[in-house]
Amino acid sequence: MMPWTMKKPVIAAVQGHVMGGGCELVMLCDLTIAADNASFGEPEVRFSSVGPALVMPMIIGYKKARELLYFGDTIDAQTALALGMVNRVVPVAELREASLRWAKRLALISPEALYAAKRAINRGADAAGFRTAIYAGLDVVGPLYATQTEFQRGRPRWRAAQFKE
């Protein structure tokens, strides 16, 4: 929850594989710029494990989140943009400069005004149940990380190709 609770806006700049908890973390950030080579997903279900699955439903909606979380599929940066998981997609060679450009723009704005805007947005989301949903989800997935399934104990290995439609 650190990006959510920080007083200053948090900018995520991502490239390559943004998976599992990293995918959830990126969605907690205030602004996210993704390189065009980024792929997003929470594939843990494919390995008989439960991924974080906490933030995604609140960000992209329950139907699409269920599809991605139940099948463990990954999506490309443009799809993540269309779903609202990221704010912008840039060529990988421009990722650093684009991120710094946003940071410099934010640095020109009153810190008090940014804090007030972030606090207002987050309080509205919290009033709508955002943080409560996250903590309720933690109560479910937390104990599952301590369990082992037959799959994890060496049952037949499944290949990712078996999970495709």
C-alpha cells in the first residue's frame, strides 16, 4: 500500500515483464508509464497458487479482472493502457526520458496542491471501499501462501500452452 499512502505522487516506469505482485504494485502507483515491450499479468493461478489479485478488480473492473486472474493470461502494454492499468505507452528507448519529463512537470506544481489532490482522490476511493476490499482480499490470500497444493508437491507439470484457448 506504500504508493497509495505516500504524500507525493508516485510514478512507475515499467518495461519487460510486470507480473504478479509487481503488476499489483504498478496499479497502486499514481501514474504509470509503460514501455511498448511491457507485458502485464498475474499468472500464479497456472501454478496452483493464488496471486495477489487485490488491486486489479478495483482498477479494471471485475469481469476483465476475473478473466485475467482465472486464466493467468498476460496482456501487452497497449491492452493495459486500454484497460486503465497504465497512463501512457512509449517506445522502450524513450521510457526514462518520458518518466523524467513527468517527474519534472510534477516538481513545478505546489507539493501541497498535489498532496491535497492525491488525498481527495484516495479518500474518495477509500470511501467507495477500495482499501477495505484490499484488506479483505489479504485475509483470503495470505493463508493460501502458506499452503501447498498437490501440484506444488510434484504432480504432473502443466505447460503454459495448455492454458491457452
